[in-house]
Amino acid sequence: MKKKSIIMLVICVLIIITIIVCAFLFNDKGNRLTPLPAPEVTEGVRGEFGIDKNINEETIDNYLNREDSVYRDMRMLKDPGNYEAIGGDAYLSGFVKGFEVVPLPYLVNVSGLPEEVGDTYKGKTLFTEKDGEYTANYEESMDILEYIFPKDKNIFLMCGGGGYAGMTKTMLVKLGWDENKIYNVGGYWYYEGKNNVEVKTTKYGDTSYDFWKIPYHDIDFDSLHEVSTNENE
């Protein structure tokens, strides 16, 4: 009788261990290591921004928290451009949980914005783009870019409407990144998923922005070493 009880106990322990191991493996593969669909630009106007057909505002929740990926929102905390004129928000009023903010206008000069928006930030940038070519303005420019956008990871890019994300992908690919590992997820303005982090709050008619909630990549240009004019030529 005692022997049967020991055998039953051992069997129960083995079953429990098997269930735990299977659950762990399923969760790891199901949520983090499943193969991603290849980047595929959608059709129509959204395709002009380079927004992905398969991984976008509607589906990004299914691809969060992957250990093989990084998530970057390319907006400024407060953009000088008048994005309200096109139905957007010049403020970073919220973001998708898991994304870190890296303002594109600090990385490279921005052009081609809608006329209604006007100009964005015109200050110092890591790179200067001219006729599709990118020139580093600082000795550390490429190191910073590779730190923020690791080449061995999948890179999910987002912004307000999809434009800054598309510009970022164009720059990264031109500078040597694998375009098949970069996804333009589109715009936060159209996100209705369950991982929304609200930054904008309105109480008693007063609006404020809790920027402290945002994982933010700052660039201290004063600590960088400018590339000489001769080296840029």
C-alpha cells in the first residue's frame, strides 16, 4: 500500500513538472519567439508612408514584449509642427506600452511634411540628409544610432501618423540596417489596443502632460564631438 502511494505521488509530481515546462515553452514560443511575417507595405495612402500591412496599429498588441525586438516611438514630446491641422496632436499625448521614445527630428533633419503642418524642429541633429544621402554630424552619431536601434534585433517603429516612422526606416536602411527586420507599425493616433499609456490628463478643465511616464532617449549634443567640415565634404 505504501509503495503504491509513493508511486502515485511520483507520478503526480512528474505530471505537474510536465505541465509547468509545457506552459513555459508555449508561452515563450507563442508570445516571443514565433516567426514574424516579413515586412510588407500596405496599399493606398498608408503605403506612401511605408506602414506595414501585417504589423500595424491594429495588430501590434500581438507582437509586444519580444526578447528579439526593440520598440521605438519617433515623436517629440512637443513637436513645433502644427499637427493639429491634420487631425493629429503636436504633443506626445500617449504611447503604446513597451515603446521607448526617440525623437526623429533629433536624429536627422526632417523635410517633406504636409504644408498645413509647417516646419518641425530645426536644431542640431546626429545626421544631415541631402538628396537621399546621410552624413554624420558627430563622431558618435553612428554609435548612438546602433545603440538605440540594435542591428541584431527586430525593430518596430511608430509615431503619430506613420510619417516619422517611415522616415526612420528609410534612414536606417540607407545606413546599413536590414530592411527585413524593420517594421513601420504606423500611428499612435489610430491605436485602440489594450496597451495604451495615457500621458495627457485633463482635470477641471486644465490639461497637463505626464512626460515622466515616458521611457525617453535624450541626446546631449553638447557632450558630442562635431565632425569637421573637411570630413563632411
